[in-house]
Amino acid sequence: MHVTATELGLPALRGTAKRDPGRPDDSRLIDGFGRVATDLRISLTDRCNLRCTYCMPAEGLDWMPREEQLTDAELVRLVTIAVRDLGVHELRFTGGEPLLRKGLEEVIAASAALEPRPDISLTTNGIGLARRAEALAAAGVNRLNVSMDTLRPERFASITRRDRLSDVLAGLAAARAAGLEPVKINSVLLRGVNDDEATDLLAFAVEHGYELRFIEQMPLDAQHGWQRAEMITAGEIMEKLATRFTLTPDGEERGGAPAERYLVDGGPSRVGVIASVTRPFCGACDRTRLTADGQVRSCLFARTETDLRALVRGGASDAEIADVWRYAMWGKLAGHGIDDPGFLQPDRPMSAIGG
Ligand code: SAM
Ligand code: SF4
């Protein structure tokens, strides 16, 4: 019987990207389409204490064995190479749930001590943030995003399968009190579940001084249940918001930022919409990604990975690792191709890549 890699549950094709002799001699993470990756997204763990229905099944996933995960020292070494040798100047720690990673504050403090000092942010579900916000700020986190899809406790419990909305709200307030500004809220709207809350979420964010960003649901769930026709599009989100607010483009240069940003009722409050599916921004992408087990991915939707952990554990020098990372990014595809007839969802779910 023929068994595919996907059926075996193996992650995308792993290995080392070919050394294309056509790659210009440039120390940065350039690709063949003129983009330069300067923003490193790091997944610290694939584990999570919530079970958002659009992300993972109720029973969770087969978590990565501890020995496969990079140690703090291995991780800091790769981050150092990225910042010092490859021109990365933004770091975002995510997961899974990054607050579950032991040693998080130490990893952040080591990253913040690098030269040039990178900008450091965190994407978290907010559980436990109330206790940690001060320490995270002291360690060097500049900004953070907290995910919250609803303001209704029963709804929160059914979307995340845990009754923890009050923890998230406390986490948001603690983040602001710790000066981690701007505190952003990430919301995913699901048809028939919370899509009637778009305006309530924005009113809440405006009232409390948080910056809300709606994210279009992407085909990255572990269950492979995403359906294009079911997702709430950016266009629909804008229509819903327009029933209660006047939105005008904020006029700022977007650069590689995924969110289209609008002033709410003339400002200063803003709202962002990340239309990854209906208005992809791949042409301006400046991201490179590192999974908790030390694989470089050039895109959330990449189907190949480059194994830096094997190099780290095999005694490779910093220069060798940097070079392999450069070639991994040189081969980045032009776009994610969600709309292509041959689109294949990556084998790793969002929670194991780092969203
Ligand atoms: N656990 C943390 C959290 O929820 O913020 C960090 C990881 S989570 C994968 C990062 C972000 O991705 C969250 O805002 C979450 O709502 C979003 N997300 C998860 N699955 C998604 C999907 N299929 N499409 C779009 N966004 C998704
Ligand atoms: Fe956990 Fe974040 Fe996925 Fe929700 S979206 S299950 S909080 S990793």
C-alpha cells in the first residue's frame, strides 16, 4: 500500500535548500522576487492551553517531543545569527501558546541584548498574561497581540473550548498597565458563530484603547476543515463595521505589514483587517519563520522546510548556518497560492508553524 508523507503525519519535506549559483552575494535574506526578510517569527512551542475550533481539535494534537524542540541555548543561537548576520530586525515570538514556554523571559532578555537591538513582540492567547506582563516588559518585549474572538463568556467557552474569557480580559489590562503599547487584539470571525460581534469588538477596543485587527480565517487548521465559501471575507468585515463606524484609510505607508489599517470615526483609534486570503500581500512579505523544532519556513504555506536543528546539533559553524538560511529564503515562492486549483494546505497546522 502506498502511504504518503501526509498520512504518516510527517511535516513538509525537510532538508537543505539547493545552493543556487544564481543567488547574488548578499548577506541578507533576499529571495528571487526582490523581497528581503527582516521579520523573524519564532514558534516557541506547539502546545496550547486553549483549543480554538478553527485551529485544533478538542483533544489537542500529538505534541512535539521535548527532545525535538530547540533548547533555549539553541534557539538563542539561531536568533543571534538572524539578527547579527542576516539583517533581521524584528522578532515575534508565538506558537502554540508562547506563555507556556519555560524560559520565555530569558529567551526574550537574551534577544533584547543583541546588537542591533531588535524590535520584540509576542502573540499570545492572554491566559496567564496578567501575572507575566510586567516581567515580559522588563525582559524586553516592546508590543504584544492578544487573541480574542468574542466578548461573551459562553461564546468564548465554545470557540476556545475553555471558560477563560476573564483571564484574557485581565491579561489585556495588565499588558497596557505594563506599557506594552500598542496592545493589539487579534480576532477571527466565524460565520454563524461570532460574525455578529464585529462592531461590539471594535467598540470595546476603541473604549479601552486597544487596536483591533480582524484576520481572515486561513486554511491552516489541523483538521483541514477550512472552506473558502464559509470564511468571513475582509469585504464582509468592512460592511459590518460600516453599519456603526466611519472608516477611512489611515494613509500610512503599509510596507510589509499584513494589516490594512483604518481610522475609526476620524481617529485616533485604528482598526486593521488582515485579508490574507482575499487580498494577499505576498508581494511585500518580509517574513522568515522558525518552528519550535528548528525548521526554517519561507512562508506559512510553504511545503518545504530547512532543517537548522540538524546543523546546530551536528556542529555546524554560525557562518554555515547563516548560509543555509540564506538559500532557504532565496527559494521562497511568489505567493501562497490559496486560490490556485492545485493549492495544497501545508501539513503542519498554524499552531505548529507559529501564527
Ligand atoms: N496561541 C497564540 C494566540 O492564539 O494568539 C499564538 C498562536 S495563534 C496560532 C496566532 C494567531 O493565529 C491567533 O490570533 C489566532 O486567532 C490565529 N489563527 C489560528 N488559526 C487560524 C486560522 N486558521 N486562520 C487565521 N488565523 C488563525
Ligand atoms: Fe491555541 Fe492560539 Fe490555536 Fe487558539 S489559536 S488553539 S490559542 S494556538
